[in-house]
Amino acid sequence: MSLHRVGASNTQGWCRFLVSCICSGRCVVPQGLELDHLCRVSHCVRPEHLEAVTHAENVRRGNGGSRPRVACPKGHRYEGDNVYVRPDGRGRDCRTCMKARIRRG
């Protein structure tokens, strides 16, 4: 497992690794269960914010990841002139953030 990159594809493995390190091997996530981030911050690894649950329970508790986002990660609303729809139709971008990236170079 790569420890320098934490992404959506390996978050569960990363959390399992950290839980075992933090707990010095005393805590083990049972096979068939996954860690639910009770605080809803996927990169949080505080043991008191994690609970081992089934995948179905984790999805049920989730925040509806399939729902459209109403704002970019920086908090700018996706509405009006602030929305750039990509020509290939595969998503949208925040114009405020796009302009900031261009200014930074």
C-alpha cells in the first residue's frame, strides 16, 4: 500500500493501517466491515470518529454522494455565471476558481 497518497480508491486500506498503528495492533477492523467516518471527513483518522460497519450501513449513513454538488470545494456556489460546463459534458467547474488558477499561473 502506498502511504504517500490517500485517495478515494485506497481510503479504507489507509484507515485500516492507521487504526492498527494507533491502537498498536489491539484494534482490528473485522473482515467484511469498513470504517465509517462519523464526522463525514473522509481523510480523518481519529479513532473516536471511526466505526466499523457493513458497506450497506455506510452507504445508508452517507451524505448522498450521488446528489449534485451545489458548491465547489472552496465554497463558491455553482449557479449563474459562476458555472463552466466542460465541452465534453463530463462535469462542471467553478469560474471563480478557474480565474484564480489562471492568475496564479
